Amino acid sequence: MARPTMDDVGKRAGVSRALVSLVMRGSPKVSDRRRAAVLQAAEELGYSPHAMARSLASRTSHVLGVMVSDLHNAFFAEVVDGLDAVAAEHGFDLILNTGGRSPARERRALRSLLSFRPAGLALLSPVVPTADIGRAAEQTPVVLVARSSRLATVDTVNDDGERGIGLAVDHLVSLGHRRIAHLDGGEGSQSAPRRRGYLAAMAAHGLAPRVVRSEYTDVGGARAVRGLAGDMPTAIVSCNDFNAVGAISALEEAGLRVPRDVSVVGYDNTSLAALRHVSLTTIDQPRNEFGRLAAEALLQRVRGERVEPVRHLLHPSLVVRSTTAPPVRPA
Amino acid sequence: MARPTMDDVGKRAGVSRALVSLVMRGSPKVSDRRRAAVLQAAEELGYSPHAMARSLASRTSHVLGVMVSDLHNAFFAEVVDGLDAVAAEHGFDLILNTGGRSPARERRALRSLLSFRPAGLALLSPVVPTADIGRAAEQTPVVLVARSSRLATVDTVNDDGERGIGLAVDHLVSLGHRRIAHLDGGEGSQSAPRRRGYLAAMAAHGLAPRVVRSEYTDVGGARAVRGLAGDMPTAIVSCNDFNAVGAISALEEAGLRVPRDVSVVGYDNTSLAALRHVSLTTIDQPRNEFGRLAAEALLQRVRGERVEPVRHLLHPSLVVRSTTAPPVRPA
DNA sequence: TCTATTTGTTGGAGCGCTCTAAGGCTGTAG
DNA sequence: CTACAGCCTTAGAGCGCTCCAACAAATAGA
């Protein structure tokens, strides 16, 4: 199992270790003859450079650290996918850790990631205190995804939730709705800006807002709709797709048809929303793009192209499907 | 940005670098006095060990390489989640790559992972030729997830798809169904064993099989059901949950009720199936467990506890929800 | 008291690589 | 035939750590 080293390759090709190093790094200042000899020897021995030794000697890293709460959540998985795509394009590798939404575990994960002296660090919706993030940012460039921060040393990539919900409200208003309720996400992470966006959009249209406390689950959506009984609005803007689907089933159980009697809009454009059976009008977040932008932000700093922080605020977009329609009797 | 090293810590604590190393590794053969001094100096300097230098010097690795086609797919994301959980428990870190279902890209990803000299390698449903896998296995322990192999040097973790579909058929038969159709997954990856499982189970019950060519999408499921019109079975076993949901909506469009007129069973127990609105009877694959077992298989080899290959064949389980019921008029 | 043992500590070599500075070679000019 | 550019090539130091052998100090046994 003793794998060959540069010395072995050099010996076999009849050159020095340093020359092998130059060839492996694609240096132009190597004669074609030597280069061919080295490459052939490497091939014969099945040699491949040792990334860690290389990183240690060159004092540079081609690794990006990624901390994610859990991959279980499709949102994060797709962000990581985007990160990986950009990283791979530039010859970087990802080292991954999960923090499980616990500050203690996240702190440990952070330490572990930093011990690799990564070229940069992407933290996806972390829950650790800002102080820890600031400390990490002293060691390596840091980008925060789905968490905002005022730290002057870190970049951020976020979805403009306020605007997203605004799109949903505008859409409903343009269909003729005036009595539009919002089922909010309670304490959930992006719930506050979404609620703000709803209130702002309603105010902009001169409509009376109606926020119903709910949560990011289908059960929550169903419960909230049952609470609405007796004074049903003509349209509902849910905090996310799961909540919307729960709301729809409760509406149908109550004998109301969607979108004939009540229109419903979700948020996130999960694979669920796209199902024909569900065909939910919803707000799309460019998840993969989150990852791509995060990776690019890090790479810019790595290359020293930028020192001031960048704050990406991505524009969500409306995806109209079959759960929204004009109200039957305009209010 | 010049981070402190062991020498710095040693100097500050008034001890040698070697002693600092012992403290960092938690060696018992250090006096309490020195240990405290070292720990304090490390704290003051904000020192943390350099994982790569450590790995290089000790000729051991605490890194597991993971190659996944894409994280977009929730199945893989959850497997990675399981891998990470076990890895973290044992102080291992994950280094992640995607292969994008292209042999060329996978080969590149493999090379990149191997360049870190990982303690082990987990390949999730890889498409590279067996020869490449064998070559990787010469360098480090390899475990294959969702791909079987005869290589004596690699471990495998798979779902027993044959048995899973068998559970579905048994369930339907026990409800009284006799005319049970299977919408298969066409060329899809686990489609063949599932089809085999269906045929075997039907034969075991002495029933006439009926396989309808379909695919792993809701559109595919809907189309297949429309093809069934005129000779509708009393029950349908779909190749996966998406297909099942598509089948259900086509059935409802045709004026049939589920499960009153036709029962439907999915496969995978995705989050979709669990939605109240869908509430699909389905077969659960222990996805997280796949990852856990894969990680454990690697760690066993790392620790030298095992040399013979292990072949995990995980038992899927039936999750009964609301889309199956006895047929109205037993055939 | 003196030698064995145990316990704690240290210098130095070396992991596989990069990088700098210096060296060898060619070819052309003097 | 020597000088001086190039252009290749190489020796050697060193990245931050681990590990071994050696040693000093403290303890035990005789």
C-alpha cells in the first residue's frame, strides 16, 4: 500500500524530485523530452500528487470548508450542489460538516473545518453567535448563506424574502383579490422578512392585512385554515410550500375548491409544488445560484480581487401554476 | 494572518514542541502542570492544530472521501447526512465531490478525492467502470452505496428492492386484491430488481402479473394509468412515489377514487408521501442508515477489524397510509 | 546509599511536497 | 578558445506536525 512519491517518479524517470514537481504543476519551463519521461514514469507507477503535502509545502489551500445544518433539507443540499459546481470548475475541493442546528455542535464543526486551513468557508444558515463567525473570518474568508450579518469581514448571500412575498401578493391583487391572508412561519428562520413583505405589499395596495400564526409544516397550514373558518379570505399566501399544501387539503375538507373559491400561493418551489397533482403557484428561490454565488464570493477573496464585503440579495421569482385564479365574486 | 504553530505555543508555555504535540493529542503521559500551561498558551494564541500537517506527519488520515452524483437528489443527500453523522462521531471529516453521472467527471472526482489520501472512500451510485473502482480500492478502503459489485475488495450497501416490492404486493393481496399492476421504472437504476420482485411476488401468490412500462416521474405515472383505461386493475404498485402520485391524479381525473376504486402503493417514502394531502402507502428505504452503514464499513477496515468484504442488503419496510384499502368487489 | 524502574520531557529525523538560489549546459559572440 | 547569455535542472531548506530514541528526574527496591 506504500504509494509512490515524487522521489520514486524522479528516480524512475532519471530526473530530480524538483523537476517532477514542475511537471506536475504544469510548468512551461521543462523540456518536452523530460516532461514526457516524467509523465510516463508517473503513469507506470500510478503516481498522483499528495494534496495535503502539496498544500503544506506551498502554504496555499485548494479546499473550501462548508458547514450545513443538515443535508436532509433539500434547500441546503442544492446550495451545496451549487458550491461544488463552482469549486470544481476552479480546482477546489469541498470539505463538509454538519452543525445540526446546535451552537455547540456548530462550533465544533467550525473548529474542525478551520483545522484544514481552508481557502474559504461557507456557512449555510448557521446558528452560532456572530462572535464565532467573526473569529473564523479572521482566519479565512467567510461567506454566510441564508443568514445576514453586519460583520464587515464576511460576505452574505440571501434571498429577498420580503420581495418574494410581495410578488405573491401582487399576483393575487392583479387577479382581483382583496381579502388576502398570510399564514406565517412563526419563529422559523426566514419567517420575519416574509411577514414584513406581506404587510408592506398589502399596505402598498391599500388593503387590510391579516396574519395568521402558523408554521412551516402541512399540519400547521391545515390548522391555520381551520382557524379561518367563518371568515374565509379569497386568497392565502403561505410561508412555504408544505404549509400551502396543508392549507389546500383543509380547504378541500371544508368543501371549498382551490382555486375556484380560494387561491393559494406557496413559497420555495420545492419539487412538491411542481407535481401535477399539486401544481402549486409558488415563489422560487434560486437555490443552486446561492451556492454558486457563495463559492464565487470566496474565490474572489482568495484571489485577492476584493476586500470589501459583498451582500447578495437574490431576487425570488413567481411561478404561476394552478392554485391561483380570479376570485368568483370580487370582494 | 500568520497562524501560530506548535513552536509558538511551546515557546510561550516554556516547553518543547514535542510536549505540545502530546498535549494536543491528549496523551496521558504529561504532567498536569505542563498540560495546563500548554493549554493556556494555546488558548491565548488562538492555536489550533493543522489537520493536514498532522496527517502528513502521522501518515494517517481522518478524512473520508465521498462521491455523489448530485446532491439535488434527496436520496443521496440523506445518505451523506448519515455518513457524516457516523464520521463525526469518530472524529472523521468528509470531503465531498460530485460526479454528475458522467464517467469522465466521476473519474476526475475520484482522482481528486484520492489525492487527499483519505482513510476511506464512499461512492454513492457511481457510474464509472468497475475497473476504476477496483483501482481505487487498491489505494484505500472503498464502499459502494446503491450499486452492487462482485469486487472482493469493496464493501457494498444496497436496498433489497426485490423484497420491497414484495412487501407491497403482499400487503395488497392480504387486503383482497388479485388484479395488481406494476408501473415500472423503465431503464431507471433500481428498476430491474423492483420489477423482478413484483413478478416473483405475484407468482408466489399464483396471480397473473401485469407490468406496464413507465418511468420515475409523476407524468410517467399518469400516462401509464391512462394506458390502463378500459381494463383497470384494482391495485397499482408504482416504481416510486412520484410515479404513484402521478398515477393517483390520472385515476381521479378518470373519475376513480383512491383507495375506494383503486389502491396505489409508492416506493421510497419521500417527504412527499408523508404529506397529509397525499398520505401515500409506500415502501421506506432507510436512507440515513445507508450512510451510517457505509461509514461504519469503512471505519472497520480502517481499524483493521475486517478484511473480507461485507454486503449489506437493507430491508425496506412497508408504510401503510391512506391510499390502500380492500377492493370494493373482490375480483 | 546505590542501582533499577518508572515517569516526564526533549531533540532530531522525516512525512511528501514547494520554492529559492545556485548550478550545468547549450549556443552564439567576442 | 573564452565569455556570456539564455534555458533547464537540481540541491537543500523548510511547511507544521508526529514519533522515536535518548535522557533527566523522581520513585522504588535492595
